[in-house]
Amino acid sequence: QVQLVESAGGLVQAGGSLTFSCAASGRTFSRYAMGWFRQAPGKEREFVAAISRSGANTYYADSVKGRFTISRDNAKNTVFLQMNSLKPEDTAVYYCAAHLSYYSGSYYIGPNDYDYWGQGTQVTVSS
């Protein structure tokens, strides 16, 4: 019931910053908990960050904690991932995902928890 469209990725030097957005269609965006995942070549899809329906609760993978920030603007049907202090190991295809949730405060970290996915966008961090 929701279509997710991610902003374009890009190339950034190590230590730099980049912000992704994921825009959702429909009128029920606030019903969805949101997450970001990434997948590097030869690796399985990895959890990055999650945010509850209201935006009140967030959770981060240890690898990005303190560097990445997930946020959402329900009025604009958009979730963001702000990435600071980027490292070469952050290089991956990034996906946003949506999970229809009854619970305003819950977040989800498993890819199987999510119902809808963005198209994926590449970020490359050079050393």
C-alpha cells in the first residue's frame, strides 16, 4: 500500500557526509515504521537504522551508531538517513523499507519485518 522512492546516491570521500531521503506515496505513511538497510557486494543485506511510526524511537546498528541519524517527516511522507564521518566500509547499496505497524513506538531490525522496499541507491566512500 506504499511505494518508496529513494534519492540518488553518490560518491563521497572518507570523513564526508551524505543524506538520503526516501519518499513514500499514499496517505498512510504515519502507519509505517521505517528502516534503512544496506548491502555490499558479496554480503547479505545488513540492518542500518530504524525508526518508529511517530519518530520518537530509533535504533542503530553498532557499525553506524554515533555517525548516522534516521529521522522522518510524516507531514512530507519522507524518511531520511543522515550519514556523517563516512568510512569506506559504508560503501553499499542502501534501501529504505516500510513496515505497517499497529504500534506507534515500535521499531524493527529484521529485513523480514518489512513489507515494502525502495529501489536501492548506491553510495561509494573513497579512502
